[in-house]
Amino acid sequence: MKITNIHQAKSTLSALIEAVIAGEEVIISKAGKPVAKLVPYNPDKVDRIPGMWRGKVQMSEDFDEALPPEMLKMFAGEEE
């Protein structure tokens, strides 16, 4: 993993991009704190078509019913 500050990143952008292409992770920091991560561009493999999952996904009839009180307590961290 390579860590660089914004000033260095401006000066060496081409080299940083080559490092990313080679599989290296590049973190850009500002005032010593990470603020950005350079990653390879990876376009979606499949076009997203509205309705493409229609008929393939089903939800149970009680999907939007209230959860039982004991489960709500567990989500709230009140009970294990």
C-alpha cells in the first residue's frame, strides 16, 4: 500500500495511476489523515435494466409486519 499526500499526488499522478494499474493500493492523505483511495476503474459488467428482477424475487407476506417485541429489544441492544 502506498500512502502519499495531496502535493505529492499532484506531482506524481501518472506514477500513482501506473501503481494502481499494477494492483497496488494508493491512499492520498491531507494533514496526515487519509482522504481518498485510488482504485482501478471497473465498469459494471451487466447493463442495469429496470424490471430485470421482476418475477425472480419474492418477499414473504409478512415482510412489512412489525417485529416481535423481543427481537426489537435485541436490535436495541437491550437483550442478548
